[in-house]
Amino acid sequence: MSIHQHSDPTGNTTFTEARVIVGDGTTVLDDAVITVTDGIITGVSPSSSAQDAAENRVSLRGKTVIPALVNPHGHIGYMRGAACDARFYSRENVIDHLHRFVYHGVSTFQSLGTDRDGIEINVRDDQRRGELADQDLATLFTAGTGLVAAPAPGLTTGAPFFATDAVHQVTDPDDARVFVRRLAAQRVDVVKFWIDDRGGAAAKLSPQAAQAIVDEAHEHGLKAAAHIYTADDANTALDASADILAHMPRSPEPDQKLVDRLVEQDVAVFTSMCVQSPARTGWLDEPLLRETLPGSAIEDLRARMEAQAPEPLFDTSETYRRLQANFTILHQAGVRLVFSPDTGLLAQLPGIAEHRELEALVEAGLPELDAIEFATRRSSRLLGLADRGTIEIGKRADLLVLDADPLRDIRNTRRISDVVIRGRVIDRARLAAQLLDSPC
């Protein structure tokens, strides 16, 4: 049963009798009390030591609470139902996706480089001015328009398939600098660029252009995120002093020199695993999907995935196995790996992909407690957000209330009882009806 009707709409509530996974990678509290005042956590402790005497107390007996998820890598606004296409992109669809994130327990989302006509920047700015403050939307961060190499004769652009006309095509390093200055004027949250040549089908961004992009981004106090595929791409990004690799190197296996460089330069490397996972369709039968998606959209995605089976919709199963091996190499070496579902394309459904990435991390050998830390504290820190990511005093009360313990099975993060954002319990029943009725 939802706790929505029992909570204080002002965000002042004491939640009792919960099992709390703090999100720091170590701390679990049984039978805990979480006190929220004006949307901020003002107390979290075992029941035996709690001093709170608040009138508005809500029992979470039998529930497990984790921080709401934070996703620093995806592409918003292109997916309608379970199909991804440029013709679906609109402000309405961007906002629809921000609703979907909240419904599924994702408080914060960063879109990387596929904005059209400044729509994402406008939505983000409206949020920050408080004009969209009470609409159950995930907090939006955006890179605005990303940069790729201008296509050469016989080659395509290296942009993602759904946004080939939405990116800036770099002609030379000076052009790259001018465009990054334009992005800085728009106050983007990060600069995104693509190095990958899409297996030889696209023009590869030159090292000189990559260097110009990163230098100009840093000149304006912005981080630079590089989409890479190969180890060579990763080295080009490291030579340019990029701050983020939007994917792990997939081919070949990273050698010791590359691993050492990633550690020494403290580069954040996005995991981006489930986007390339094998075309297994069992997850399409989970009840959570049908709460916000029509059956026809789910069956359309199932048909497309089964037509590819046993391969994923993108790349190959061998690549996924290589990603799992590379994850182990990088993680054991101490590389700063960061949660990354690459939401919003192929089978990466907004709000669902985040939970599938948690499963992929555990499947790759990461303990459940660590996987939750990847998707909460670690991703919050990457975005520079000190106010969320863990269930601690002084943090925003962004909570994901679960009907089962994800430390027993990480798929239990999909067994959502309630979502709390800034201390306010979301009316998920109302939101589900709205999302099912949406043309998006």
C-alpha cells in the first residue's frame, strides 16, 4: 500500500521502522527512523536511539529505503513508447521523460549532447527558476548540443543514429573553440563530444579538435565528456585531458598503460553496460513496465529484440562479454567507474534502463551494496551535487522505498512501493495514469 495518503505534503515527515541502505557503500541500518523537515533529512538513526516526537509519523515496516537514483548519462526526448526517433523529439516529450524518471525513482538526469533547438536548456532553466518546481520532474542537467567531426566524403557523421542532425559538425580546431564558447554562454552543465568513428563508417574527430574542445571547456570551468569506443579513442581523450569517458573502452582490452593513465588522471569512466547487453526479453514481462507503458509498445520492443536474438539491438554479445571483463580490470585497478545507463535509445527505456544498469553491474561482479553506491553517491558527486545521493543528515530527502531488499536481489530495486522527492511522497498512481494516457 502506498504511503502517499499518510504523508505530509509539505515534506515534514518522520519515517519509521525502515531498513535503510545509506548509499555510502557500507552502511545499512535496520529498524531505522528518518526525520524530514522542509524536504531535508534532519535525522537518520536506529529506532532505539531516535529522539524524534513528530506528530506525522509514517511506518515503513517491511520496506527497504535507498537513495533515489542519479543518472549522469542518457539522451532525453527521443523515445515514444519503446521506439526512438528524431520525429518524437519535443519539449512535451522531454517533460514526459522527466516524469517517467521520478515515477521509477530517479531524482536526477543528465542528457549528453543531443539537445535540439535549445529545448533541454530551456526546460532546465525553467526548473532552476522554479517555474516547474511542483510537477514531479527529475532534475535536468544537459550538455546542450554535442560536437562531432564533420563527415568526410563517403563517411557519415559520428553522432548517434537518432540525432545526426542535432549535433555540431566540427571543421577544425578553431571552429570547435568557437562552438564551445557558444555552449558556455548557454551555461551548459558539461561539454560532450564524440571521437568514435562507428567502426570506420564515420569521420573520426582529430586529436587537435579534441584538444581544442577540452581546452576551451576548461577555460570556461566546464567538464568535457568524450564518447569513445576503442582503446585508441580513450587515449586520444586522455591526451586532450578529457574529464569523462562516456563509455568503457570496448576494443581491445585496456592495457596496463591505459589503465594507469585512467587512474593517474582520475578520469570518470561511465559503465554503460546494459545498452549492449544480450537481447534477453524476460525483463519486458515485469509488472513495472506495464504501469506506465501500453502493452503494444512493450510487444513492439519484444519483437525487435527477438529479431536480433541472441544479439543485442546494438553491437554484439561478444562486446558485452568484453565489457564485463574490462569492467573487472578497471574496477580492480581503482579506475573511477561511474553508473551510466545511456538511457533513451534502443531498449533503454527512461526510468527502466537505470534499474537494468544496476543489474548489469551486479552481473559483472559488483556487490549489490556497491552497485547502489555507484548509482547514488558516486553519480551525484560526478555532477557536483553535495545535496543528494545518500540518506544522511543535511541531504535532500530523495528516497526510493522498496517492497523487497535489493541486497538479496538487485532486481528488487524495481519493486517500488513509493518515491519521495524533497521529502514529498509522489502520487505515483496519479502519475502512472498520466503517463499511460500520454502520446509519448
